[in-house]
Amino acid sequence: MAPLRLYIDGRTFRDQHNREVVLRGINIDATAKFPKTPNLPSYIPDEFYDGDNVSFVGRPFALEDAHTHFERLRRWGYNQIRYIFTWEAIEHAGPGKYDEDWIEFTIKLLRSLKKYGFYIYMDPHQDVWSRHSGGSGAPMWTLYAAGFDPRNFNITQAALVQNTYPDPASFPKMIWSTNYTRLVCQTIFTLFWAGKDFAPKAIINGKNIQDFLQGHFIAAVKHLAKRIHEAGDLENEVVIGWESINEPNRGLGALVRLLLGPLETLVLAKLGETC
């Protein structure tokens, strides 16, 4: 593992030469929330329910196009990237089944970023839990684990999803985040944070659903971190930090700050095990 390329000095970031660094960042990229193969943006219904057989290799863009994008970003003055990836990209095929092809692709893309001197902050992204509940993030099998059938979301309006609307082109204008207050998100976030309290009898493979969901999420992120660590030339040199989870919702629980604290502790502890 390389020495820290960036460190904190009070309220200031400094580099290895003790120079103050001002981070100017940008997200890369919203397309990483959707599979590349098959290409499934939010308005395409075909193959939407085949959530196990997807690939995110090629997201956010192809390796051969990376240098064009990265060179442009550097010329615009950016030096930091919030690198978006989803739990689904890692573990879409089923619990414990990791997409090593996507991980290899991600490592290659991070190496491309290294050539341009970017500081990378890894973002395990989610919006309203998953693609199948109107956003992005978790694999489809997590919904089945919670007792949901995504094919019924449209008729029950448990989640409003453009892909499953009878005519996606006429999908009503809406604010996507309103799905947070609908049945699917309220339920599954409650189970994720507090399944032991709200659903003590929801046991999967000998574990309460809270531990089942959190355990797989953390293990998937840890596996990616481990592979980046094993690459040997990315940790601290390119990847300078990890987010715990993007914009979590509390479900039916208490303040999300109280819920997120234990998760951050677990994520950081597991990521620390890779070093």
C-alpha cells in the first residue's frame, strides 16, 4: 500500500509535499446506476425483471473513451472524482456471487484516472433502494428477500417505476424521490436498519433480515475494496476514501443519523480489514 497521497491537517487537505490541496470534484457518472448489458435506462421495459443476468461492465463509459473524458475534466479544473458504483453492479447474480469482470473493469478505469492525477472517492450509490423500486442501488434479489414481487409494484403502486408503466413514454411527471414514502422503500429500509425490532421472525439462512441485508451489502463493498487493495497501485495513490452509502432513508425508524452511525462503523471496520 502506498503512503497517503492526501492527508488532513486541521481543516486543510495537504499532499505529500505539505502543499494545501483544494478539492474540486464531480460525480462520475449517473449512467453507472444502470446496466450496460442489456442496456436498461429507466424507460426500457424489455428484460427489466431479469435482474440476475445483467452486467455493468462499460459503465460509466468504455475504457477506450476514458482518456477523452478524463483529459477534458482535468482541463476544466477538476482534480477529484466521486466514483459512483452500485451494490447491484457487484452482486447482481445472487447473494455472495460477485461480478469479477466488472471489478476488473473498474480497476482498469481507476488506473486510467491515476494517469491524470485525480483523487477518487468511492460512492456506493443508492436512490430509493434499487432500480426495481424506481431508483438504483441494491440487487433485485434483495426485494424478493423482503417478500416483495417487483412485478406487482405497478398495479399496487408500491413503487412508481417508469420501466414497468404500461406505456413508459406516457409515464406521469413526478419527483422520483417521492418513492421513498411508498411501501417498498419504507418497508425495506426499515428491515435494513431495524429488522431485528420490526421483523424479528424474518429469518433468512439463519439470520435476521437486517443482518442478512446489511451483511451482504457490507461484504460486497469490502470485496471491491479488497480487490482494489490487492491491485497494489491504487489504494491511497488514487482511491483516497470511501462513502458508507448515498442518501440513506430511515424507513419507519428514528433519525437516520442514529441508524447510519452503526453502519458506518461496520463499513469502516470491514474496509480496514482489507489493509
